[in-house]
Amino acid sequence: MSAAKAVIRYEEFARLDLRVAQVVEARPHPNADRLLVLVVDLGRLGRRQIVAGIREHYDPQQLLGTQVVVLVNLEEALIRGEESQGMLLAAEAAGEPVLLRPEKSCPPGSVIK
């Protein structure tokens, strides 16, 4: 177990734009064995493509329709030739990613606070 990180003020946390998103497309990354390319629906914010390192643990087809938690105001990045417009949030348990998901269905784009 790793040590806790430095304490931050609420204002710093409030800068993060965390939203509920629904996975509408999922496919293996063409240039990386450990990555999936997901398209998520964020309601009024539209759709975004996200590259996530979960390929070894999640079947793309089983993710379709799943709700997940996404950091939407992360700077865009080009990851092995694919654009990533946010970050999928996951915990780690026994060395494997565990996707963070809402307990109940929420409208895509719902704010997490």
C-alpha cells in the first residue's frame, strides 16, 4: 500500500471536472497490446475518445453501455497515435484495475462532486 499524497485545498479539488459517462464504443488500440480506445457519451458535453490501459482486464464488448467515471478537463494527449480526451478513473485491487462506476444509473454528463 502506498503512502497518502500531499494534502490539497478544496479549491484545487474543485478544479477537476469529474463526470459520469456511458461507453458507446470500445476497441483494442491498434498500436498497443495493453490499451483500449473508448468513445464515451457525456450528455450535453458530447462524445469523447479516451485511451485507457485496461485491455488485459476488460473485454471491449462487455464495456458497451457501461457507465464509468471520467476526468474530462485533463489536457488532451496523443497516445501511440490515438487521441485521448480525458481519463477513465479506476482503482487498483490485487494489481488489476477496477473501473469506478456509479451505484445507480445516472444521466451521461452528471457531475461528480
